[in-house]
Amino acid sequence: MMCLPTICHATRSAWRSLCVLSVISLSFGCESEVKPLEFPELVISPNPILIERPALGEPSAEVTVEVTNPAWFESVVTELSLVDVSGDGLSIVNTAEWTTPVTIPRESAKSVTLRWEVGETQASANLKLVADGAEYLIPVSTELPYPELKLTSNPNGRTTDTGLEIHLIEAAPGDWERAEIYIEGASGAPLSVTSVCLIDLNGDCVSPDSSPAFRLCDSAGANPNLCPPLGAIPPLAFGERHTVSVLFTPPAGTRQRFEARLSIQSDAATLPEAIIDLKGSPCVRSAPGEACSPVYSVEHPQLSQGRVEMESEGYRAQGRVTTGAHLSRDSKSGLFLSGSLSP
């Protein structure tokens, strides 16, 4: 005795219910049976979805997701969207191709392209797809962005290609002036600062007391009597910052310009070594209460005495160069004079 099944033909919308298979006996005495039939679901790959961070310098990254219908009936997608979004920058690129309803033929696939515009933090979401009454939620996540450094100061420094340039001109000889440098994490990946030091012309770290007029202090609000030495800086998350103070202390009796270079090394992707050019000029007042006059020192050229007119950083003076004075043009800041002018 042999029993053969008869397949129950059903529409796609009925796939989620039981399809009744009638077993017909070909000979006398064969009993009929009812068996459930499981229909294959859509296959979404990859699952879960990870969007890797883009190549350095690129603003965004994309990933292609394949939605495959392995069955022998077409599938109808009635919804495709990103839900439960956390963070910024996630989007579906080819939305025009997914204007619902969308039909995926049998044993075929259709692609979804997701884009991540990299911002300050990671992003995550669920890719929601509804087809034939079934709901799919596929986790979407992103890699950590590259660590980045934000560098600011008080007083405000001039931004350069390598970092900042800070001018200090308020300290009289024998007195002091402070600049605060703010090292801040600027992405969702923690910033690791590996070195903060004064450097020589070769870019090598030198002793913190190697400069006659600049001191480094590991705190905000530092002064000559409260200047803790530089220590290790903990990893800086987005928005967290560490303050390094620079004290400009021109020695008494000096009338010259001082310069130093401060290096900040980290794992920042864009600027792994930031250079801060420190320029200090003692404040010289003709009379108490008057504004500071710029006093700068240069090695060459030396000019003979004669009547000159000069401008420097907003100051204008005219007179006769005193004996031993030096006059020079700085490509960044204009004319500078060591010594003084007589009327």
C-alpha cells in the first residue's frame, strides 16, 4: 500500500499560515494526514550590519546589504526604514529603489545601500523591513571614528597648519603672564596624548626649564608659585579637555623677544603632532598706565642710526634708532625693533 501527497497551492500572503497537505490514499485503507509546511523567510546579509569607518580624510562610508528571496514565490516588501536611531549620519542611500511596495521575484535578491556620514560619535540603528506580514529588525552599528584633537587657547592663538601661534605681550620684565592651552578630545574615540614638551629646532623634546622665559605647568590658573610639573594625561573622550598653562616670565632688565615651540603628540588622525609657536615680548610702558610698546630682538640685519618709521602688531612709531638697535621684518608679523626710538 502506498500513499502520495497532494501539494496545497497557496498565495504568498498565506505562506505564514499552515498549508494543508492532503494525503490521498491510492489504495483502500490509506488514512489521510495533515502536515504543516514551513516556507523560507527572506535572507538579509550581512546580519548584523557593521559600517566600518571610512579611509582617513573621507567624510563617509557605505555598506551594501542584500535582501534575498529564496522561495519559489515572489515577496512583497511594504516597509523599509531605519528605526531606533542613536547618533547622527546614518541613512539609506537608494531610497528611490525602495519606494514601497517593492516586489522581489522568486529566487532573486535586491540591494540596500546604507551610508554613515562620520560625525563626532558612533551611530547605531535597526534596519526594519516588513514583507508578507513578517517584520525583520537587523542591528546596524558603526566603528569608532578616528581619534581627533581640538586645540584652543586663552588668549586666543592664531591657527596655523601645524597648530597654534600664541603671542604674549603683557608681562613687564621681571613679571609674568599666563596662557592656557586646552587639549580636547574631538571625536567618539578617546584621544590618547603621549607627549607634551618644549622642543628644539630638530623637533626633539628638551628640558622644561631650558627656556629662559617660558614655563610649562600642568594645571589651569597656574602662577610662578603654583606650577605643577607636567604629568600623564588620561584618555580624553569627546568634549573632555586637559589644560596646560604656559607662563611667560621675561627676566628683569630684558628688552628682547623670546620664542619657544611646544609639541603635543597624540593618536589624533588628522594632526598627530601639534606644534604651538610661543612668542613673547616684554611689555615696556613709557609711563604708568600707558599701553605696552612692542620690543623685539633679532640677530640681523643691523641698521645704522637714522630716522625710520615702523609699524608692528598695531603699534606705529616714528623717530631715530638708538645706538645698537636692530630692525628686522618678520614674515608673519611685520617690522620689529630691539632697542628704542628717540623722538
